[in-house]
Amino acid sequence: MRRDRRPRRDRNGPTVLAGLVALGLLVGRAQDMARGANGLDPLTTTAQMALAPPAIAVGAAIDGVERTAEGWTATARIAEENRALRARLAAIDLYEERVALLERELAASRPSGRRSVPARIVGYAASEGRLTLDVGRRAGITPGMGVVNRDGLLATIQTVTTTGSVALTLGSPSLRFGVMDLSTTPPIVGLARGTGADETEVTFYSPDAPVRVGDAIVTSGFSAALPRGLIVGRVARVSPRPEFGQVRAIVTPAADVGASRAVEVVR
Amino acid sequence: MTGRIGVAFALAYLAAAGQWAWEARHPRLGPDLPVLAAILAGLSLPRPWATAVGWTAGLLHGLAAAQNAALYAGLGAVVAFALASFDRLRDEEAPPVVFVTVALATLAIGGVRTLLAPGEALGRDAVALLVAAGTNGLSALPLRRIVARRDRG
């Protein structure tokens, strides 16, 4: 037998609705007033505290379902991203090796314990390989000191006056200074001299000197004025001379005189 | 009846908590659990109690989400009151009326909410609102059938 459980139409329904709507308006008013003071009303705070436990549980369930669904649908995309990331990591390893090499070369160009005097090139005689600088004896400049820019050694001081000095560029045939090949282990030393062109010839006094094209050449520091480690350039050609017990290398200077106006004299 | 009322309030509490958790992750798309709680209350409780449950579900949601609690509470109460007012909705031959009533209530709630706090993509929000209206309406149908069969015993 069917039992009719439908409730009778009540007369209190509209009254309850009106009362609850009015109560809701009061709560809303309290909310607005609290917001106006940049805060939360006590009812909001209480409701958030009361709803937090089930909300946290539901949130964890939602996250789990979404992560599972994403795992099912994003497999191919993630695999592709992994391949791209592995390639990027390999490239980063190469870049880091290059950076480490550059940092070593940069450190070699800044001799520790040495001060430098800023100077400007005020004259350049290319045919004679001479630079004129605007610093002299008054600034503590003495013959033999190295003139450098950010790329490496440009010249060495030849003559000094009170307020100026003249330096010989690396290509000057009058210039002689000690160097070493930084790319060999241990570094081998040689003697550099200008060839008259924009090149420097380095003579290594060993027929078995393992000099190769591309080797980094720096000053050897065996002079009182020219410190160790100033970048000279890179080996462009190698010419073994077994009959003389030597290996000669042509070095392309790292520093470009034509691109330099502001330089430093290393004291 | 007392047990049924207690269960309805518990569902209202859980619906508000669940909606708060959902909206924290998907603020503009998803179900409207407090509305569903109000629908269930409207289909199964006497009108005063149904109205109170719908109001509670909406109020808790509005407070937890720090939204316009008065609006949410009022609409939850109206949805439950409207459904509880139609005796014939408890008759199994009235599914289209249930669907239309619930869908319209959802559109009203979502529409007012969008008007008060419009998002940047109104078109997308409108589509989401229509989807929610249809989903809620369809959800009400099995609820109505369950309640009607239980009432028939």
C-alpha cells in the first residue's frame, strides 16, 4: 500500500524565508563593514575555521584526481619536454666549460698584487709600432711596464717623461719579452718579439715543445716590470725548427690597438 | 524527519566546504554544490526546513569564500523554498519541471554572481554558466526520483 508522505502545505514557509533573507542581509552588512576596515568579520572567520577540515580533505582529493588525470593525458607532452630538457642540460654543460675557460683566461689577465694606472692613447704611429700615453713619471710609470686593455697586453713602456710616455706595440721588432704557453701542462716558456706586422713571434727553446694552433700565450713574469699572466694572444701558426732545437710560433695579439683609447698601465 | 533534517544540514555543511575547496582551484568553472544541497532539501523536506537548509548552505559558502554571503544565502533559500513549494515535483511524472526549475535557479545564481564580479572572459563564463545550469538540472533529476520513491515507500 502506498503511503503518501507528502507534507501538508505549511503557512510558516514564507515567514521563515523572509526572516532568513533579512538575517542574511544583516550578515552581509557586517561583512561589508569589516571589508571597509580591510578585515574579516567574526562570522566569516568562524565559518572558515569550521569548514577548513572537510575543505582540506576535499581539496586533497581534487588534487589527486587532477594529477592522476594529467598523468594519463600528458605522458607524450612530458616525454617531449624531458627530451628538450636533456638537450638543454647538455648545452649548459658545454657553456659551463666555456665559461670556466674564459674565467681562467680572465683571471690570468689580472695579475694579483699589482696596481694599474688608467691612461689614454693620445698618439699612435702604426708604422713604427709606438703608442703615446698621457701618463708619465708623475703617475709612477717606468720603462718596461705593460699597457693593457680589457682584451690583453697592448704594448710595453719604452720611454717616460714627466707627464707622458711612449710604448712599443707587440708587433714592434724592438720589443722582446718573456711569455709562456698557458695551454700546455706544465706551461712552457718562450721569448716573444715583434715581427714588424701585427704579429708576435714566440720562440720556444725546445724541439719537442707541444705548441699547437690556438694555444693561449701570456706573459711569463720573468721581468721586474711586466707581470705574469697578461694575455698576449693565441698561436696562429707553428713552425718546428729541429735544426735549431726550437719551435717558433706566430701569435695573433688578443688586444687590438685600433679599438683602444682608454687603457691601463700595470704597475 | 529529525534524522532527515540533520542529514540535510550535514550535506549543506559538506557542500559549502567542497565548493570552497573547488573554487580555490577553479574559481569560474565547476559544480555548484550548495545549490545541489538546496535542491535536495527542497525536494525532501518540509518547506520551512528546506528553506533553512538552503539558506545555511548558501551562507556558509558565502562566508567561507568571503563573497557576498547575503546573496548566496538568499538564493540558496529561494531555490529550496521554490522546490519545496511545488508538491507535484515530488510526482515522478514531472521531471521537465524539475530540470527547468533547477537550471533557471543556477542561471540566476551564476548570472547575479557574474554581474557583481565580472571576469575577463564573459563569453567563456557564459558558456560555463550554461554548462553548470544543465549539469545541476540533470543532477536534480535522479535526486528527485530517489526522494519520490522513498516518499512512496
